[in-house]
Amino acid sequence: MTGDRPVLVVAEGVTLAHVGRAIQLGSWLRHDGRDTVLACDPRYGRFTADLPFPVRPIQSLAPDRFMAALGRGRPVFTEQYLERCVEEDLALLRDLHPVAVVGDFRLSLQISARVAGVPYVNVTNAYWSPYAQPRFRMPAITAVRHVRPVVGDALFRLVRPFAFAVHARPMNRVRKKYGLAPLNRDVRSVYCDGDLTLYADLEQFVPTTDAPRSHRYIGPVTWSAPVVPPAWWDDMMRGDEPIFVTLGSSGAVEALEQVVDALRPLGRPIVVATAGRSSMSSGNNVWVADLVAADAIAAKACTFVCNGGSPMCYQALMHGVPVVGLAGNLDQLLNMHYVERSGAGLLVRTGRASGRRVRKAVERALSDPALAEGARRVAALASRSHGVRTFKLAIAELVGRAAQGPVNPVC
């Protein structure tokens, strides 16, 4: 369909969630008959080895460095790191000469794609949009870990514009070096820049106001890791509906065992996915694995206890399963604002995630019919979403316009 010129999909591998979403997007394109190439960090090779399209290696920020920057409240991507990514991107773009490039949190593409003259599609979440109105809460930053949430949130409302400007500064400096105009002094403009910006959200779930036509919704992009079922899987699936617990690759894993211990008295089976970050073992109605198939467990579980991130929350909500989000970083807190607002889940902030608080939240998720109804409403919205079709049409439109001349954002 596109001859020898593929669509390049690039993931910034600071977490598995971004890589999984990029894999799913690439799979949609490949199924549509488009030549597709995925670029991601080789550390995720176990998930990309059997894909039906080529995979090219790129370097990503190490997850521990990513988490350390978040914990200190510092810009995640430094000027030096972004410059290195731009050069790596440019080498890849010149080699592949793609008809378009799709990026998931690979922020350097907003520079490298423009320098290379390749149409750039930015896939992000609508709660990062300058056109959204989320509730901003103080993230779990080391310097304020002892500050009460009500005080921290009030302080964050005051300092947020300055903090967002600081986080945007490295990108604007690198843009200047490559002759590109700076963006607004707001990290949300950095996160949402693209010839097309596609929100991996439901519009009714995370609404925006007065966004330009170049900003569009494609709905949830969920992905299940291709894993061999653990030995206990069939026995678990024949039993009662379990509570599913995972803090993923970016949650407060130090709380995992405490959370599981707090949930044992509820008498429900507990399935735990450690993401390779804990040495917990199965026993006493607790079933533990590195990873499990997210779709399969969502179809069985009664409640999800997760880090509050968008991909895992959508996995639960698309099956009508309420969520308890143990959220700490700003991305997770923004997403959980909308989960709570939809009536489909509860937030427990990581700095206050005692066993008692988590157990009470899960007890409510199990017993409150309003939460179950909220999750079912989100599932109904998702069932009417045409995200795959919208994504494919958006790519086709952008590629078509690129064939007619230089691409500019659609206003």
C-alpha cells in the first residue's frame, strides 16, 4: 500500500505502557496493509521478538532515571538527552524514509521529524492537553513527602505554571538549536505538539474544549503482553472472581506486599502481576506472576488495584471493572481525576497508601453499586468507540496531504 516507504512507530521506553501502546498502534497499521516499522529500546525485546513487522533499536531513558527525575520534581528529559535523541531519530528517519512517523512519548520527534520533513503524529493522553481542565494535585515529590495533601495541592496550584515552564525549557532550547520556534512555556504544549495529535482517550471520559482540528480522539489503546500463562492459571480461572493487583513498571512497588497483605482478610483470591519488580511468591489464595494477559484477567477480575495509569485503568474499565488507583506521579493523578469523576474508581495517593486505606477502598469498590455502574458506563462508551478506524483514517489523511506537499498542522 505504501511501497517501500513504511510508517515508523517510535516508543520512548521509560515504561512498558508506552511500548505496549506503540506495539498496538503498529499492529493496527500492519493489519491495515501498511508497511510498518517499530523502533523501541532493546530492553523490551521479549515483547517485540515475534511481531509481524520489523523492529529497529533505539535508546530510551532508563526507567530508574525516569522515576528518579519524577521523584525529585525535575525535568524528565534534559537538553543533552533530547539532543542525543534527535540525532538518533534523524539517522533512523534518513535510513527508512518513512511516509509518516508516529511517536508515543518520544518527544524528540517534534524536532527530528520536522528537520527530516516527515509528517509527525503524536499519540498522548487528553489530560495533558492545554485544552483539558483536569484537577491538578501535588505529585509524590520527595521534597514535600511530609506535607499534608490539602496543603500540597494548594501549593501546587500556585507553583504549577512555573513548574510547567521549567519542564518545557529543555525542549524549547533544543528546538531553538534546530531553528524551530519555541512552544508555549508550558510542558503540556511540549507533550501535545504534532502535525496530528491523537488522544488515546474517550472524549466523553476526558473532554477538551476548543481544541484545534489537528487534535483528535482515537479512544483507548490497550495491549496485552504476549505471555505464557503461569502454571496456576487454569485453577485460578475456575475459581471465584479475583482482585487483580499490579503496580506496573512505574508504581510504588515498595508498597506491593503491604497491599496484598492488607487485602488477604477480604477472603477473595488475589492475582498479582509484579512486572518483574518483586520476589513475591504464590500461596494462601494469592497467585503471583511476573506478567499476566491483561485482557484475560480483566474479563475475570472483580476489581483492579493498579498504579492509576491510563492503559491499565482502561483495561479494567473496558470490561466494566472498578479501579482503585495507587497513584503518585502527575500522569497517574491526572488520569485518576477522570476515573473518579466518572464514578468508576477511587484514588489512594501513594504517600498515604496504608494497608487500611487500600483495604477500605477495595471494600468499597467491591460493594458500592455506584462504582460498578460507573465502570459499566465507561465500558459502554468504549464499546461504541471507533478508535482503530479513526487512527487509520488519520494516518491516511496525513500521508495523503504529505504526498501533495509540505505538511502543516491542520487548524
